[in-house]
Amino acid sequence: GTSLPDWSAAPGDYGSGIHHYEYSINGGAWTGCPVGDPTVTTTAGGITTVTARVVDGAGNASGQTATAKVYIDPAPPNVPDITLSTEQWTNSMVTAAIKDNGDAHSGVARTEYSLDGGSWTAYSGVLSIADHGKHTVSARAIDNVGRISGTASKTALVDKVAPVISKVEQQPDSGHTEMTLAVTATDADSGVKGYAVTTEEKAPALDSFSAGTPKVDHNGVYYIWAVDKAGNISAAEKVNVTALDIVPPVVVKVETQRTWDAEENWAKVMAQDDNSGVVAIGWERAEKDMESRHAPDPITWVDSTAEAAFIFTGNGSYNAYARDLAGNVSGPYPFIIDHIDKHSPVIDSIEWDKGWSKSKTITVKAHDTESGLGQYAVTRTADRPAEWQDSNVFANITENGTYYLWAKDNVQRVSADADGDGGDGGEGTPDPGPEEIVIDTIDRSRPVMDDILHSAVDNAPAGMFGYPHFNEVDRPELLAHDLADEGWTDSGIKAIYYQFAADEDSLEADWLTYDELDKPAMREEYFGNIYAKAEDNAGNVSDAIFAGFMFEQTAPVAEKTLTPDHWTNGTVEIDLSTDDNLSGVRDITLPDGSVVDATQAKYTVDKNGVYNFSVRDYCGNILSYPVEVSNIDRLAPAADYEVIPGDWTNKPVTIRVTATDPKPEDGYAPSGVKSITLPDGTVVEGDTADFAADANGKYDFIITDNGGNTFTLHTGVSNIDYLAPEAEY
């Protein structure tokens, strides 16, 4: 803490020599230093001026002095001040301002703050504290030699959590004219300051709160609020004040059980009170003596605020009541309990089809005078059923045998327990048991089609086809028999059905019914099947069987070709081509009786005439096909001639040839003269020809008919005389 300059005296005429040093503090008296120790110590705070001189052994002090200033700060700065924007609880931000209070010597270098015991931070401006809770603000000052002042502290109180109302207890006064609302509320920080009451769920202004206990003087819904010292307002606590009351409640409605029960019924009583509210609901039998309705003895009460349910074990007339919090009792509200059913249902009849069928439908007819019929059951034994159904109709009964029928009403009473008047008979009364029936006309076994027997003759070659061929109407006989369920009789064949179809995919929905007296007949040409199935009297239908066949009554067709197809004097070949529109041509019988197994045949003839062919198809239809041949001419033509002039002439003559073709003995027309070949080789078409002959002699003409037959006509000319007569004289 001391500071002295380092100095020394300049040598001079020391004489006796330097003895010691002297110093003066702040101009005060000189003080000698110990011999051999020039050290001066000072501890005074502030600025100290030290002046020094030297003294020799003779006691002479130097005229020269040395001066130095010593700066000493021995004390810390003053504790700074902290100023908060508020030192009360608040729900908003708190600001903190720090001001140093100076330093006696070296001066304040800086101020620092710490928040909630945190690290020290240089203070540079106003602090803002917004977080919820109690916050400690600490401050200190540091001078220019590093000395630290004492610490100043203040607490900022920030409360951002509203108080909580945990309970509001209604405390009516003795006359039920005013209600004290004793509020239990807590606030963990600033503490509860006061309360307010509103009729709307809207927070009131802060000046509406008071420290007193809230009170109201009317029934209704109220909202209780609490405020803490920071100004936070709690959530509303809803309170329904109903105990301020002198008006009795009202039973507004009684609902009774509308479903039947075997033992008991319920009734639901609904009541309301516009003031203190309903606290109890009760009932009594209507036949009871009703004197004071405010006395609870005659009435069975249960605690309830709006509605209550009661159980009754007997039908009858009753009254309902309500009581409010103030003790007011309503007038009676009459109601009736009438859905308790003590009697079992009765089965009146059981109906089912007595005829044959694959299954039965059993209809149970019963009655119940109270809760009504509920469900029905059918069993195979007399033991009580485990399963019931709503319908009184039991369909799809598929087995013959004994059946037991049951009915129960809507309260589960069973017909088997009913006595003569529909009651349950009571303990010790024997039960009549279920209704029993026997079914013996169920047949579920399908019949069997035995055969389809054709009536017509199969005209096809044996083994050639897998189905018969008919050319006459087939009336097949359809045979079937019925099978019986095991242990029972069969129902018998009801009908056999049939239809004609090419294949199974072509079957139509509608089938024809077989009649033994009018058996099925396919009257049009047909190639396909007849399908047949049988149905028994129970409606079971057999598998269909079928038989294929071909029915055709149209004979084959034929077409002929004659070769040659013109006049010939040779043979003619008949080429016969045949066809059949359904079964096909089986064979051709030739005119000579021989049979050709083909659709085409050739037959050669050498004379005119009608040649009969027979064409047969596989169904047995026969085409008689006559072929007439009339172009064969095997007779030679004939001719005659005439010489013109027929008298003597001295000129050339004309040989006129007239030809004819004689009619054959078979009666057919001749082929006719085709041409005449003249002696000079000229061919003249037709049956006449003239030839000029200029000399007597023989002339041959060749006559040709259209069949190619020829005839040579030999002619002669002998009446030409070119020589003049001679005369003698």
C-alpha cells in the first residue's frame, strides 16, 4: 500500500559523511529515518506528498530535497442502490435500476449485478425481469484499485399463475333467503387477495374483487372468481344456487315400462324445480290414505335431482312425488303399471301340408292375452328348446318323424307350462307339455329315369351309328321309378318331362309333360336328342337322361348326266349324282338290281327306254328316280329318188333324193336325217337333195341320220339321149 521513489544524495563536502535521511509528510515536520534504513512507510488514504533530505554526521541538513506523491486507496467503494419498478407482487414485468454511491479515493470503476445467485455481470442499463417467481437482484461496485463494495439485494415479485378455486360451499341462512358462498382458493405465490361473483362466465374487473366472502340472494347459476395479489384472476367456478326456495317442485312426466316382463316393471319419474332443485323422488300406491304430503312416511323416497327409476312387482295405480332442497313436496302424479305378465301363451293349432313334398312348413297359431307372443320353437324331443325364433313359421322341415312345437310370450313364459286358462298352473300343477305332431309325407329321395324306348325302327346299318335313324314318327316310351327315404315310403312318380334338344346346353327352361296316351313325337326332320327327367309327388327331380336319334322323311335328291347327251347309235352312260339333306345317302340301286354303296353311280345302256334307279338314305327314305334315255338311234335312214324329167331328154337330168329316218320299234322318235352326200362328195344338210346328172349311169348317194347311221342309195339315169336320130332313106 506504500509507494516511495528510489532516490540518493549527491556526493558533496560531506565532511563527517552522511549520517541519515529525513522526510516530511504533506509539508509537516521533518522526521529522521533510522541510520542505515532510508525506508519510509505511509498508510494514509488519499494522495500523500513525501519530501526527503539528507543529514550528515554533524547534523547538517541538505538544502536540496526530493519530492514524491503517494496514492493510497485503503477502502472499498460504497454499496450501490437498487431501485425496482415495484416491490409488490405483479403479474407483469419488473425493472431494476442500479446506481453506484461513489468511492472515497480511487473512484468507482464499474457496477455489477447478479440475478438469482447467478454470475456477476457488468451493469449497463435497466434490467427487465418477466419470468414467474421470486427473483433476487444483487448489486456491487468495484473501484479503480479493484476493491469490491458490499452487496445490495432486492427481491422482484412476479406472479403469473392465477389462483385456483378448489371448492365453493353453499351455506344458506336459516330462512333460505341468502346464500353464503364459502370459497376455498389457493395461490402458491402472491396469495389470494379477494373474490368476486358474476352471473356470466366473464371475468370481472379487478376493482370488482373484495376480501369478503361472496353472498347471493337469488337462485341461479353463478360464477365465482378469485384474484391474487399480483392481479391474476382464477378460472370461474360455476355454482348453481337452488336452495333459496319456497315453491314446491313439479313431477313433469312418468314413463312406465312398455315392454312386458314376467315379474316386474319399471317406472321412471322425472321432476323439476326452478328454485332449490329436486333432491328426492318418491311413489306410493294410489289406494293409500293421502293426508300430509310433506310427511315422508307414506311415500317411498330415493335421492334424485331430476329423475328416478322404481321397480314394481304388481300391476296397479300409483302416485309419484318430488321433494326439493327446501323441503317442498309436489302434488301427486298418477300413473299405472300394467305390463307385468303372469300367464303363459296357448297354442291353438298347428298347420302343415299333409301331402307329399320334399320339405314341410309348419305354422304355429297361438295366442297370449298379456305381453303377446314372442318366439316359437320346434324340437325333435320333448326337452325344452335351446333355440327360438321370432317367426311362427318353420320352413325346411326335411325329415319325417315326431316334432314338438312350442311358443313363448314376450316375458319368456312357455306354452308348455300353460294350464287351462293360460296361467302357469302354479307350483305342483303338472305342465301340459309341448304340442306333438307326426310328419310322414316327406320324400327327399330323387326318382330315377330308367330308359327311353323308341317305337320306330332303326333304318341305319347295325353298329354303324351310335343313334337310330327313323323315317317314321318315333313315339318313345319314357320309363322311371321313385326311391323312398330310408324307413319310409316313396311318394311315387308324379310326372315325366321331356324336351328335344341338340345338347345339354340347348335345353330350355320349359319342359313338356310326358303322356302315356300321347307319347312325344318329333314330326319335323330332326337330328338331336330327347331328354327326359322324372319328378315325384314330393317335387324331387331325377337326373335327366337322353337318347339321340335322327328323324327324316325327306327322300334323297338325284341328278343325272347322260353321256353322250346327243343322238348316238352307240351306248349312253347314265351318271347319277345324289345328295341327302340330313342323314346322307346310304346306297343306290341300279336298274339291273345291283346296289352301289355310294352317292354316285354310273350305268350304261344301249337302247332307249326308262331306267329306274332307287336312292336310299340312312333313315330309310327312298327316292325312285327314273331316267329316260331317248337319244339312241341304231336304225339306218331310208331314201328314194326321182329322175326329173322322167322322160327321154337330150339334156342333163336332176336326180332328186328324198330321205327318211324310220321310227324304231321302241316307240321313240328317230334321230332324223342329218345330211345327204352327193355322188360328187358334196354334203347337203337336210333330208332332200338334187343332183344334176349329165350322163346316163349309176349314181350313189349316202344318207346319214343324226345318230350317225348311214344308208347308200343306188340310183341310175338312163333317159338321156344326146344322139340325133338317124334316118335312111
